[in-house]
Amino acid sequence: MKINRSTILLLFLSGGITTSSAAFTPWNRKAATLFATTTNAAASSSTQISSSTAAAAEETASVSSSTGDRDILVRAAKGEIVERTPVWLMRQAGRYMADFRKYSDVYPFRHRSETPEIATELSLQCHRAYGMDGIIMFSDILTPLPVLGIDFDVVKGTGPVISTDVRTEEDVSALTVQEVYNFEEKLPFIKEILNTLSREAEEANTSLIGFVGAPFTLAAYTIEGKSSKHCLVTKKMMMEAERGESQAVEIFLGHLAEMIGQYACYQIESGAQMIQVFESWAHQLSPYNFEKFAKPAAQRAIQIIKEKHPDVPVIYFANGGSSYLELQRDMGCDMIAVDWAVDMAQAREILGPDVGISGNIDPTILFGSKEQIEQAVRECIDKAGGPGKHLLNLGHGVMQGTPEEAVGWLVDECKRYKGKED
């Protein structure tokens, strides 16, 4: 059996191999190489763990990388016209990959996302296999909530579960609100993960993407305590605010905006070259409620990022918010990501020529044929203005069950496509 870094890490974490060196780490290349050499025979006879991702990485790369690939994603996110359309995918590090499931089937979510070795490996798997133009840190939008004193977990089969009640002004006043947040104290793993990924991204000639949840989405998750079909408790609090009965939701959104802005800056200072802000619950908002509650809080978080790091591009993605796309022109970010429910040409027209755009292939296309996937890529690029005029992504995340080869087809076609023939 061929031993690679992914296999070594799996064996090491599962107890299949051990080392007496306290300084051993799967990310020390020399140590990992030496360890693989000295344990290859034993591992071959006792362990039958394959690595389809590593094999795919060796057999693919049909589109060679160039010097400009290192920052093509970042340049496009800043609004520059680049030499080809760059591509990365939301949830590109996910359960559709067999190698990813070797971890998700064994370790709970927070263990995976808060253990630097595992989080780093999960972040890198998809890039090794498919060569997207960016590596995104494997984490969750809820990860920074503990700095405010909010406890959460991600339960397999259920999703996020938040045990801290935040529904009244008294609840909000009980939160751990600070002028300057100490993320190293509460989230020490984030810096280590991003530092390592930054080095890996440079060696792989690609960019490193950080991300945060938008204030309204984090507020709604916290208030509801879990995923919610109607977001009713949060909407009742917004109506209470309108009647002047309680300021709890507005105060809470303000605290989250400050914390999230600082958290994004912390990611940048730890190595992230670009930030995407996820408004994952935008589909719960009417245009009125978006403009009154969610938008000002998101704008404040983005303002904090841009004031401290003006040269780092910020993308805002309102999932389910394409019905009020015109309200997103002035978010203060560099680019708007659009969901799959709007035609890319229409989205381009609504946002205007001065707003960068990302998106927006329907994720279910990846269950289609190679020809259908490649056609969807070409149509999206053409409708966005042609090669190099936008940042290709899905209009939502890669779905569980997506055929792995389909992701490779999408990425390769995006890198190959030179535009319509005259």
C-alpha cells in the first residue's frame, strides 16, 4: 500500500500507528516521510486504508497551473478582469468525498474542526484532488460563538444545537461582550489551522479563503436554538423591536457584528487572503426585514474588515436572497455571491457593472452527465460577461451524494473554457 499524508494521519489518529517523538506531526514533511518509510511494511500488512483523493490528485491535473494561479482568485474577488475564470466551491470540503467520510464517520464535528491536524487535512483533500483556485478552511460559521459565552454543538443527523438562551434583553446583557475579543484564548486552533494552510496554499500555488457567518444568521441560529423552518421566534423578536417593546434582537445583532468583524480580521492576520460572509438564513428574510435588520449588521461587520484590511477582498453571500438582490449593491464588500435561483445574466444586470459577482451553478447539475456539467459551466461564464469576468461557484454548497468525478469535470471545464468562438 502506498502511504501518503492522509493515510498516515488516519492511522495515527486511530491508534493504528504510534511514535515516541512528542514533536511528531503529520504536517512535518520530513518526519512524515521518514515515518512512512520505516513503517511501510507493517502498515501494508495490517492496514487496508485506500486514498481515492490522493490517487485522483496524481491522475488528474489535466489543466496545468501557472504562476498567476497563486492569486487569481483574490484578484478576481477584488473585481479585476483576470486571464481566465477562477473557481472554488462552497462545501468543497465535504461528505461527498470518500476520504472526507473516513473522518466524519468516526469523529464528531467539533473534534474535526477544532483539531488542527484533522481540520487541515479536510481542508486540503479537495484541492489535492481537483485543483480549485482556493483552499477554504474546514470550520463552521458557529465556531466563534463561544467568545460571546454561547455554547453550541453540531450533532450528526440533527445539525447545530445551541444551548444558550438569547431571547430577552437580560439574556443579551449576560453575554460576554468585549471591546476587543481574544480569539487566541477561546479559539487557539484557528490560528494554527490557518498558519498551516497558508504555507500549504503557497506551496500549492493557490489562495487561502477564510469565512464567517453574517450577524443575522448567527443571531437566528442562537435564538432558535437549532435549524428552523420558519424562524418564528426570531421574527417575533424583530416585531417586538418594531413595536418598541424590546431591543434584544437589535442589541444582539450589534454585538455579533462587532465580534464577527474582528473574527474575520483575526483570520486574515492568521493567513486568510479572502473572506466570504455567509448569510445562510437570508431565505428567512423579506426584503423589508433584510434591509431593516440583517443588512445594517452585515454592513457593520464588513466595514470593520475593510477598515483594518482594505486590500483583502470580501464576498457577501445571501443564500435565498436573490429576490432582493438590488438591496445588496451597497453592502460595502468587493463582490456579491448569488444563489442558483436567479439567472446569472439577470443578476449581472441587477447588480450593475461596478459590483463583482460570484456564482451560481445549481448544485444539482453535478448529478448530471459530464456534457451537462460542462455546458452549465460555459453558460454561467458567458452570462457573467465571459472568461475572467467573474468568480465561478455553485449557487449553494456541494451536496452530499454528489459524484466525486463531477466536481473534477466542473473545475477542469472552468479552467479550460476560453469563451465563445467567433
